[in-house]
Amino acid sequence: MIDTHIHADSRSGEDFKDMYLSGIDTAITCSYYPYKIPHELVLQNHLNRILEFDTKRAAEHGIDLKVALGIHPTNTNINPDNIFENLYKWIENKQIVAIGEIGLENLTDNEINYFKKQLDIANECNAKVIIHTPRKNKKTVLKTILDIVPQHLDEKNAVIDHVNKNIIGDLIDKDYMLGLTVQPHKLDKYDAISILDKYGFDKFLLNSDMSNKPSDPLSVPKTVRELTKEGYKKNEIKKVASTNAKKFFKI
Ligand SMILES: [Zn+2]
């Protein structure tokens, strides 16, 4: 099983252990620094820590931790140049499986400029991107995201994450992969299942987005078990449990 979006740096070894025991073999950890960033070196340290330290920490508990790095929209009050340069290197060296999470939150000029630049880097390097949509003003912010992305990157190379019932109608006919985040205050497992029931299993990825905010490290296995209990077909469940993510991220 694959949890396609977590924040390993803010979680404990016990969480990794429980995830592994519940059937998760692989997780993708995304960059996001939840505190004030007085200087870009702080963000650079956060990214290095994920690459060098959290991957090892997760491996000690059996989890193959893949990495997505980039500048999160709430981390854009910095000079980004060194980080942009590093993104090229990390992609070339296959140290990351995607640029992420990137996206928009408050629609500031920096957010929009850094988002576009990271989409351009992904396009240049044939990389995938994981795009965050905010808790607040989701529909309005999504509209701007959907205006920007196709001008910079093929929709097929992007995941729009934290999708819910209110925005699914704006996305389902496009070529994006769609992330269902089963987390308190986002979706519960029944919300996720009702979306899968209505729209099918082919375009969706499951994740917990476990972070410093209230989260359930086992929300992906719990959703998969519920799908099994409710009698959905094994090969359909497998798509959202692992194969869609394997194909998309080539992992
Ligand atoms: Zn996240």
C-alpha cells in the first residue's frame, strides 16, 4: 500500500511502525515547513533533512520513503533561487519523485511566481508535480490553479491534491491525477469512498497528509479495508491502494 502524501519530518518513528504493520510499504513525503522562515537557509535545511534524515528514519521502520521537494505556497517569503537550482539537480539525480507540494494558498504575487517557475522546471525536466489546494477558499484558488497550470505543464504530469466533493466537478473531466486526503477536517473514509463510487478508481490517489496538524497515519489502510469490507472489486481497490501511484510516479 502507498500513502501518496505525508509530512514525515513532523511525525514519529511509532507512526512509521504502525503504518508498516498496517500494510503501508511506501510513502511519499512532501516538503512544507510549518513555522516562520527567517532565511532561505532554514527552508534549505528542511529540504536536506527530508532527503538525508527522514528517509533513513522511515526505512528503520520498514517504510520506503520517496521524496517530493519544492516550495510550498506558505513558504514563499524567501529568496528561492538556490532551491530552484537544487530542484534541477535532485530531479537529475533521481533523488525526488516529484516537485511538491507546490500550489497556491493566499494568491500572493510570490506564491503565483514561484508556482509558475516550479511548473516550468517540471516541464523542462519531465518531472511530476503535487499541487496543494487550500482548506479556505478552495474553489476560488483552484480556479487560478487551473488557469495557470495548462500554460506551463501538461495536466497529465500533475496531481491536484486535497480534492473534495465541492471541487471534483471542476476536475473530473481534465487529465489531472486527483488526490483524496483522508484527514480530520478534510475527508473521512466514507467521503472518499463516495467519491470513488461515483467517479471510478482510475484517476485517484489516497493519502493521509499526516503532518503537525490533526492527522491519522492509518487513514489510507483504514479506507482500503473499508472498501474491501463494502465489497468493492479487488482490482479496483488495488488501483487506489498502490498501482495508480506506482504508474504515475514511476516508483
Ligand atoms: Zn501536505
